[in-house]
Amino acid sequence: MIMDDRHKLRDFLADLLRHKGDVDGFADSDLLMTSGRLQSIDTLELVVFLEEKYGVDFAERGFNQNELDSVDNIMALIGAN
């Protein structure tokens, strides 16, 4: 299940990057937000994705961009749910 979630997440992030013309690969530990590869509008799409797919309630838990900066960080967030 966790590997399936990781693949879904990586596919979603790759699609976000592709829409920006960024087809370079990325490691699970790569910082995608702070590196500038993803922008604030991408963060909003990611938040909606995580709320819909994994029930993460950012209104309740608060928002920390660092939690969304890499696949590894997002997986830890999902696991904490």
C-alpha cells in the first residue's frame, strides 16, 4: 500500500512538473518547492490532492510548506494521518 501511495504521489508531482515544462527526474528526497521547481500554485494543487486522496485536513492541522517539499516529507505526512 505504501509503495502504491508513493507511486501515485510521484506520478502526481511528475505531472505538475511536466505541465511547467520540467521533465527532469527527481529523487524522493529532492526539495521541489524550496528549489523553485514547484511554485505556490502547484502547492495548492498538491494540497487539494492530499485532502481528496488521503483525507489530510490542512484547516485542522495547519500548513507547513516543509511537509510538502519532497516525496519523503509528504509520505511522512500521509503516514502521520
